[in-house]
Amino acid sequence: MRSIWNGAISFGLVSIPIKLVNATESHSISFRQIHLEDGGRIRYRKFCELEEKEVASAEIGKGYEAADGAIIPITEEDLASLPIPTARTIEIVAFVPGDRIDPLQMDAAYYLSANGVPAAKPYTLLREALKRNKKVAIAKFALRGRERLGMLRVVDDVIAMHGLLWPDEVRAPEEAAPETEVTVREAELDLADALMDTLGEVDMESLHDDYRSAVEEMIEAKASGEGVVQAPAAPEGGGKVIDLMAALKSSVKAAKEARGDAAAPEREAEVSPVTPLKSRTAPKEVGGKKSTSTKAKPAASGSGTARKTTAKKSAASSRTTAGEKASTSRAGTSKASTAKAGASKASGSKASASKATAKKATAKKTPAKKAASRRRAS
């Protein structure tokens, strides 16, 4: 790894000579701009507006454009002479717990390599002190023309440094939050938790850039004159309102199947807090007969005898039904059950006779009332 900056780590009176190297590298595939008509390269040339000619890189310097449009030249000597203590030093200003650092502030990552044999002892001392205290170091350093903020932490046996954005460079998140108030139900949270548990953890080493692999295969196919395989069209689903509960349930089921969980269907009921209601069925009629008490009320209006008759009939019907059930379930096993059934039938016959008597009494009273009404009218 090639060093991009040489300097020293400074904390208190301890100074550690180090070299700064990039801890990351980009594997993105870069493209060139070409002229579509003939495939010629398109290049950006450095052009001077005053002389209207192209200039070499050695003739190009830095300048600051003022508010009135005037350009103020700035040389490398001007920048080097600035009274900045971090010009060649990573100055540690504090040691704090790692969870105090907001990941939004993290920028590029670097490895700090001990520069020379004398730097090995103080380098190891700082590394082991960070390990034992489980803290990170906050430092200030200057790189590429500006002072920066950094965080030093231990990665295996190496001290790594993450460039940090200054606190005022991180935008407030309020404007990105949803504008409408939304209530999330416990059932939805339970399903989301189940989905998270089902997906589980992942080995970071197993993740790779599928898009870059596809681009490399396409380039190789075109270079060899082979046809490019068209990828299947992505299903349309963006912007549509979905049933969140159904989507969560389907996601949990799909995640379990993807992980080869054979018992997933059996445990799905435990995951889902939503229990479907059982269909309601109409109550069965007792003994296949409907109650006649509600129908007897209009006929018994104004007649105490009819009410008593109806009550007797209902009681008799109930006893008849009970007797029939008992005789059916215990047929051939007890003579007493047969006797009770016979008594119940006799009671039913008496109730029918009482009903007929009540009807006759009602019929006799009705013509008498009509005759009395005609005599009063005359």
C-alpha cells in the first residue's frame, strides 16, 4: 500500500511517526466518453479563457474567487506557512467511548502505519491502551489543503483512522422525516420482529457486488462478439399502496423458505398475532321443533285461561323433548326410560286436549261479546 501522507501522531508529549495509507479501494467500473458516430475519445482539455489556449498541468495553480468575481491567487507556500499545528501532525484531543460517534459523521478510512523501527514501541502502546479502555481517540489533522476531524480505533493489530465530518456539516434529519403522523400497531411490530429474526445475521465476507459482476460479463461478451443476455424485466410495484400485514406475513414465509426452514408453516401461527374468526353457525333446533310461546301470545291476549294453557303446553313440550332424548340415548337399556317417555307422551296428549278446550272457550266468548255489543247499539 502506498502512503499518501507522512507525519506523526501526537498525544501529550508522546509523538509517533506514522504513514497514512488508504484503508479502502473502489472496484467500480469506469467508462470513457466517446463520440457515438466514430467511437473517438472525448477529452476535457484545460483551457485558459484569457489567452484562449490549452495549458499544461505544470502551469495550473489555485485561486480563490471573491464576491466581486476577482481571482485571488493562492500558492502552496501560502498554505504551508499557515500557523496550523496539524499541518504534519495528527493531534489527539480526547478519548471517548466509540458509541459517542455518530455514524453519519464517518467519512473515508485510513490505516496508520508505524514509520520506522523507533515508532513501533509508542505505536503499540497507544494501540493497547485503546484496546484496554475500549475507547476511540478524537483527533484533528490537515490533509489535501484543509483541516479535518478524525477518529482513531483499533482494527486487529493496526490503528485505523476514520475521517469525520465536522458537526456543522451534518444536516438536521427533521426535513427527511414523514410529514404525516402514522400509528403502528403491535401486530405489525410483532411481524416485523419475526421477519428480522428470520433473516438473522449475515457473513459480511459473503456479500459481493452483483451489478459489477454483471457489467464485467457483459463487457466480456461484447468483446468476444457474443450476444448480450437480456435481464428479465423487474416487476412493477413502486408507488402502489400495499397491505402491510399481508406483505409482512409473505416476507416472513419467504424468508423461512429461503433459509430451508421445513417447519415454517407449522410455526407461522405462532408468529402471526392475527387469529381468523370462526364462522358462526345457526343454533340447532331442539328435537326438530320450534318454540310456540311467542306465537301463542297474540291469541292469549286478554285471557288468563289461554296464558295458563300456553305455559302448560310449553312445559309439556319441554318434558316431551327431554323424554324423547333420554329414550333415544338409552333405548333397550332401561325400562324406566321407556316409562318416562310414555308418561311424557300422556302429558303431551293432556296438553293437546287443554289446547282444544281453550279454543272452544274462546269461540263461545266471542259470539257472546258480539251479541252484547249489538244490543247496546240498538
